[in-house]
Amino acid sequence: MKNAAPAHTGRHFLQIPGPTNVPDRVLHAMGMPTIDHRGPEFAALGQEVVSGMKRVFQTAGTVVIYPSSGTGAWEAALVNTLSPGDRVLMFETGHFATLWRQMATKLGLDIEFVPGDWRHGVDPAQVAEKLAADREHRVKAVCVVHNETSTGVTSRIGEIRAAIDASRHPALFMVDTISSLASIDYRHDEWKVDVTVGGSQKGLMLPPGLGFNAVSDKALAAGKQAKSTRSYWDWQPMLESGHTGFFPYTPGTNLLYGLRESLKMLLDEEGLDRVFARHSRHGEATRRAVAGWGLEVLCLDPREHSSSLTAVVTPEGVDADRVREIILDAYDMSLGTGLGKMKGKIFRIGHLGHFNDLMLCGTLCGVEMGLSRAGVPHKPGGVAAALEYLGAA
């Protein structure tokens, strides 16, 4: 039949930067029979996954798990700590920082949105400058996206925390780790983050459906004064029942089964340090491939290169989305699209989650073949450069 989609064999390569590949054993765990979410077996499950998530966030404090997307966890962070009219400092690092700003505006917060070029992360010196100028302490929170999924740029959270401390400003510090958690080193307690936002569908190797808040004592105290309307997102009912392992409403039971299995893989079998090193190695190999093709990575500061994904700039006049379509059609591989300002200008290679060297090599081969098939001007040495690096590493 003419114009029919080609028949593909083998596994689809899902190389978007989330949702990511879900390990078979996690899928099998999720296939367990649903249990009574008010019974003792569930209580043990709830306590176990909260304890594991504390290790992932690197916190001894409170962790709340919502049956939600990461967007829900964004909203929970804001409404539990702030009141309408509160001034919030946010930074334009990419599409998702922009969406968080839009949500905060809809919630009635007064946003100062510091412009950015989408090729750099948050500048710690700019944070210090903004807060030092706020002598009346009108700014109640600083919100930062750790790893901007739309650009492949990772902001330096430890340095931003140091800038806040140097300014002696009491603002809350909130960080989105949706595409960095369990992929890039992140230290909630050490960096004195007040609310960390996470989601299940990226480094945690699960389908979408679980949202997370890691919460400091300072944020809990702010919550007692916050006047934003909240019901589903209210921390308090979650905290009242959290120590028991139960939820105040119906939880995502089978996703929690999967979370227990993924935590076992990340924490007990591979170990977080090795997880971070693996992602770092794959990020570097991918960037070497991009350089070998004679193309450009979107992120301009090597200190901010992402270990979760790489955004590749296509040459002037080349539609990046058309390149993605050709690769999907010919090689059954999905790459991330350019979002917002980057639409048609970049494609994104995800290299996070349940991923290894051979999967990366297959991904980069697909990209190199796709560049040739799409007629994109490039050099042929990208895959070879990645292979040389991976072999030596």
C-alpha cells in the first residue's frame, strides 16, 4: 500500500529526555495485584518508598509523594509556602522555567522574571545582585530549574545557594529537579534547598504519574503563614498520615510498586555515585559526537553541560523537526523536539534513566545516519569520536 508507514522490527528507541525507557523489571513490579491502600502491606510499601526517596534527594527531612505529574509538584511547592501578592524571583533559562513562571502568575504571585538567552543557566552573581538590592526583603522565594529539559543546561545550585547566603537574604529557595533527580548529583540538605520538586518519569525510570516535594523545616514553617488556597496539594494532610505510610487519598499503588523496584536498582545495586558517573560519561560522549559532526551544542558554558540530555543546534535553514521526522520514519527512534523559542532550531538527545553504553552508541548511529538521510551538512566522524571516548573511559 502506498504511503504506508514502514514496518519496524526490534525495539523502538525512545531517546527523548523523558518520559524515559522503563526497565522490564519495573514494569513487572507494576503488574502486581493492587492491594488495599488502607492495609498493613501498603503501609510498609509507603514507608519504604518515602525512605528511599529521602536518599535520592539526599535529605533527612520531609518527602511528600503525590499521584501527579511534575507540574502538580510545582504547584504544591508554591501554594504551600507563599501567599497571593508575594514577590518571587524566577529566571528564564528555558521553556520549563517559563511554564513555572506562568503557573506562579496564575496563582497570584508577583513574579520578577530575569531574562535569559536559553543557552546559559542561572548566574549566581545575578542572584546575589538581585537579593542584595532587595533591602526590604520583599522577595519571598527564589525559584530555579536545576536541569532545563528544553535546553540541556544545568544551573549550579550549590553556587546559587552560596550567593543567597552571601546576600543574607531570608528568601525560600525552591528548585525543580524533574529532569535531573537520580541522574545528576543533587543535594537537598547540603545546598539548603527549601522545596525540591521532582517527577517519576525521567531518572527514576518510571512512567509519569508521581510528583515529589522534598521539604525543609523552614518551608514547613512558612506553610503555617501561607495564604494561598490549597486542598489536593496541601502538605498538611500528607504530613499527618505520612509517618504511617498511608496517604490521605487514593495513592498510585502500582506506580509505588514500580518506584520501590527502581529505588532498589538505583540505590542498592548501582549506587547513586555510579549513576551520576554513568550519566556524566554519556553526556560527554554525546557532546563529542556532536563536535565530531561539526555541529553545535546549545549550552554554551561547559560548567553547565547537562548529563541528562544534549540539545543539538541544526545549521541555519535546516528544520530540526524535519530531521526528527526523518529519523523516526527511517530508524524508529524518537528524539526530543525544540520547545518554545527553540522550535525547529534544535533536536534533543535524551541519555538518562535506564541506559547504557551500547544503547547510546545505537542512538548516536541513528542520529548520524539520520543527518545524512536528511541532507544536513555535517562531518561523518561523530560516532567514531564517541566510541573512542567510551572505549577509553
